[in-house]
Amino acid sequence: MAGRIRIYSTPGCGVCDQAKKFLAERGADVDLVDVTSDSEAFQEMKKLSGGVRTAPVISVCDKVLIGFNKEQLEEAASCL
């Protein structure tokens, strides 16, 4: 998995950590965004996700995934 993936996350989020680990194991180029320390990123996450206020929100290619699902993430990242 080469290319850019953005994960909007929060510290201490176990599901966020699972997504990060999953992508790291596959060598993905990931942009990690802590929405607790960046209010603009939080607003961007809400806009992308249709108002979702919980992490993780994962942006890859033209898809936005809410939460972490291995199969959905692999499928979305197939464009990279």
C-alpha cells in the first residue's frame, strides 16, 4: 500500500491505534491528525464524515471510512 492515507484520530483511541498498526504493517504512507489539538482538522473531519464527531475517520483516495474495518480499508486503499 503506497500512497497517502489520512487518519483523523484522538490520543488513547484503541480503534485508531488498530487502524494505525494495520496500515503500518502494510507499509502505508499515513498522515496522522490529532483532532484534539487541531480544531481546524476537527472541523475538516466533521465535514468529510457528514458530521461524525468520533474517531477514527480515515480518508483514502475518494473514500471516507468511519471507524476501522480491515476489509473496507484494504478495498479503499486498492486505488493507491
